[in-house]
Amino acid sequence: MKRNLFFILLLVLMGHTIAAQQKQIQKPDGKAISTVAIDKIVGKLMDTAEVTGLCLGIINDNKIAYVKSYGYKNAAKSEWNDTATCFYAASLAKPLFAYLVMQLKDEGKIDLDKPLYTYLRKPIPEYEYFKDLVGDDRWKLITARHCLSHTTGFPNWRFFNPDGSRKLKIFFTPGTRYAYSGEGLVLLQLAVEAITGRQLEDLAQEKVFKPIGMSRTSFLWQPSFESNYAVGFDMNGNDLKKDKRISANAAGSMETTIADYTRFVAAVMQGKNLTQKSMLEMFSPQIGIYTKRQFPSLNNDTTSENKKIQLSYGLGWGLFTSPYGKAFFKEGHDDGWVHYMISFPGKKSSFIIMTNSSNGESIFKELVERLSGVTIPWEWEGYTPYRATVRLPAETLKQFVGVYDGKLKAVITMEDGRLKVSSETVSLPKTNLYATNDHHFFLKVMDTEIEFAKGPDGKIEKAVLEDEGEHYELKKIQ
């Protein structure tokens, strides 16, 4: 992967029209920012944090004002993103599904407060996917409202079950607290398909994708995506295997583009295809959120900080109070795919950020602040802002290459002008080292700091590691 992303991004920007460059975007505070300034902000952040690819959509006056792509969809092949490039949407699928469910509610086909099992032909535990719920009758309490507000009592996914059993369990009485759960959306999908007698993909095409003009969006992989799709990249800039999903999952099997998803958010902001009552309900707090972090979803540590911004969950969306009134937001996260969208309905303004890089989350706080003037609940969301790094010349980096031994053994190599560390002792594959100065480095994939020390001869003689509370001194042996 080429290293100087900023230079490359500038070349891309130069190819856009003068009209686009001169456009002014209205921020929620009423001030204007030019698209040239936006492009510079995005390019600089991507370069600094090594974000492989990013797409941006902006809504002003509840209408699409700007849609732009940056960086690579496939760095290994030097292929650029464009606004029609399909991205894995991850959890950005969830509010779209909520929008569909609210349409069904308006049509009188589903009651948000009616237990879901009453819509099914057999008890929930008799479905193979939900068989683990046998013996806990609290499944009879779960409603569509619980699923959309993440108050079912389920873990996010059963393999994150805190007791290690990897079984689906109900950890609290439905409706009593917030705990983000993809499993809840899977249950609601089962009920929706039973109610309508139709598959999720067909419903979404009819009620959402086609009416809004989302021609490159689907819960299933489509042949038309093959000609233009992005692959994800991990924190080290390595490309990840593309998962082309053949089974629809309301919680996160959707592919979309920045152009399509910005159309969706604009439709939501305009209240299209929903009654005013359902719009109000969707963005009304259903449950307050008091945990310090969103994940692990079943954690019990609380903080009073969330009360200051009235952090809560609506139906499909997170909510908080910003300096410009109510804001609603949604994140998306998977290895190689991280996204963020935030809307300020009182200001008729929205920002949609989609990235195909695990490093994307490290710039969300600053990027949203620079574009909107609002600080998102980034600590609760678990985002770690990027750290400033320096680029050292190859001759400086070469002195650190070698084998280091002590309580653990580490090998430092140099590839494509970058230092990498690996260790069989702790099963660490080759991982990028990032320099903060000419002798101090850190890892992004874990909380590890490495300080190199020189001997009397001026050569590197040891590496001192601070690794998640553990201290190691490793002697350079070759």
C-alpha cells in the first residue's frame, strides 16, 4: 500500500470540477465552509491516521448538498473509491430496517408493543436459531419496541456472551435497560417476515430502496456490485477478505454506497413515507443510557456524564442533546469497515461518513467537530482518537531492526520503509510500529509503547515495552 495518501488524495481532488470546488456548505452553527476546505480537512486526517478510503455525504436544508469519495477501494490494485462504490454498511443497516418497521406500523401490520411471539406460528425457542432460550419465559415479553431500542436483554451477539457459553441468553428483563444487540434485530426480522409473508430483501426493495432511488443497495450481494466494490483494510493497512453475503440479516448484511445512504438519510430528514406521529416516535427517547461505554454491551459501569447530553436511544437511532438541539446518530463497525452518521433535525443538517479502514474511527471525533462544531459521545462509543506520528528516514529506522529477547522475544523488521514487530511468544503477527519521535514507538492494535535505548557505542542495545500494564526490558541480541 502506498504511504503518502495525502499526496495521492490531492491528485484526486485536482480532477474535480471548479463548480464543486467552489461550493459552500452550511454548518449547523450557520457558518459556511467551502468544499475545498472540507476536502483538505478530510485529506489531512486520512493521511495522518492512515485511513485507506472514505466517503462523505452532507445534507443541508434536508437536501443532499455534497457527496464525495476519497482514497482507495482497493489499495493493492491502486483502484479509487467513487460515489457509486459499494461499501459494506455494517450496522448502518439497523436504522434503515427501523424505518421499514415504522412503515409497517403506519400500515397497521405491526404493533410495536405487542409481544413478537404472538405473530409467530410457534414459540420462539422452537425456532432453531433461538433454541437456547428454552427455560427462560422472558422471551414472551419481547416486543418490536424492545428490539429497535436495544432493550431486549440479549447480548450484542451470542459469541460475545459474557459467561463464555456462546449461547443466546436474556440477561435482564426486557425493557428495563439499554444493551446494544444485533440478536434483537434478527428476532424482529423473523417476526416481520412472518407478518408480511415476505423476505426482508423484497420488503426493503419495495418500501425503501426503490422509492428513495437506492439502486446500489441490497441486503444480499448482487451481481451488479462486482464491477465496483470496496474491500476493507485493517489497522496495518492490510486488505481483508470481502464477504459477499447471500443471506439477508437486518442487523448488518447490507451493501450500499455513499450516494445511496445519503439519499436515505435525506428521506428520513424529510419524513418521507412515514406519518408525523411515527417520525416523532422514532426520534423520541425510549431508554436512557448511563453506561460509560457502549461495548461490551452488557457492562454495568455507569457515569453521570451521559445525563449532561441526555444520551438515550430511540427506535433504531442513538439520541443526544447538542448545542443545536436534538441530534440523532448511528455507528457502523466491523473489521475493515467503520462508519458514522449524525443529523441535527432542528438545523436540517446531516453528515454521513463511510470508511473501508479500521483506522476510520480514530478520526470521527475530529472530523465531525470540524464539519459540524459538535462533539460526539466518542468516549461512550469507544473511539480512540489518532495519535500524532512522525515519519523517520529509512536510515534512522534501520538501526531498530533486529531480534530482542527477555521475558518475551520480539523481532523487528523493515518492509516498504516501515518498521514491523512480531512475537511468537505472544502470538503477535507482523504489526506496524508508529513513531512519536526518533526513539519512541507505539502499536495501534494494542496498548503497547516501545522505547529504544542506546548503549555507550551509540547503537541500540535494548527495547523497553509498556504493554497494558506489564513492563518488559528486551535486550537486542542481533
